Amino acid sequence: MPDNQNTLSLDYYIYKFFYIWSPYINPNFITFINTLLIIPILYNLYYNLDINIFIMLNIGRAILDISDGAIARKYNMTSTFGK
């Protein structure tokens, strides 16, 4: 968990949740799902669909990005691309 223990931060709760579930989740899988979310986001943007869905998908991507980093830091995982 990051040094900042600010309980008012959303990151604090996301880190706490994923630290519990992290032994069962691979950060590369989270990144893959995060990448797949680009498709509905762009579709929604291109066809001017509901803005609420667009916002929820982007918030979901942000949460996945935070969780990916949290799990990778917890288990000290690095890739050749990330070095």
C-alpha cells in the first residue's frame, strides 16, 4: 500500500480491497481487461451514446489501472517493458 494512508482517498479503499484478492488475480490479466474496455468506450464516444455509460466505463478503467499497479507493487512484479 502506498505511504499515503489518507482514508478519504478512493485509492486507499481500492488498494485495501485488491490486497485481499491479489493472490488470485494476475496484473497482466487486469491490463488485458483494461485494454478491452477501450472498445466500448470508443464505440460510445463515436456514436454519441449515453454519457453516463461513457463516464462509468472510464471510472472502471481508472479503478483497474489502480488495482493493476497495487497488485504489481505488492508482489514486486515487473516486466521487461515496465523496467
